[in-house]
Amino acid sequence: QKGIQQSMSRKGNCLDNAVMENFFGLLKSELLYLQKFQSIEHFKQELVEYLDYYNNHRIKAKLKGLPPAIYRQQALLAS
């Protein structure tokens, strides 16, 4: 009715989902489970702050010790 179509991969093919599953696992363990939120607005504010932290400050060993945003900038400059 709304023109929405569910995205499904083949049965048993979880690799296309692994990156997002990892991210949401980190989000839950580093934000959601660590505090009680007073309201939906409070949760939204904390989520925006977490996304900024995750993308611009949280270093990743797989990204040569850089945050994702910095790594992407360097990769684009190198190409």
C-alpha cells in the first residue's frame, strides 16, 4: 500500500548484514545499556552525540587507528 519492499538476501548469507549488525551491537553496548533515558528527546540527543563520537573521535584499529570520517577523507584524497 505504501510502496515499501522488504530487503532480503539469500538464506544463510549474513555477510551483507555483518557491518550493520556490528554497528548496532556497539551502539547498544556503548550507549543504550549504559544509561536510562528520561525521554525520547533525551535519547535522540544522546544518539546524535554518540554518532558524532563514533564517526569523528572513536578510533578503529582496522582503519589504521583513525576514526571513520578521517579515514574516509584520507582515502578520498589518496585516490
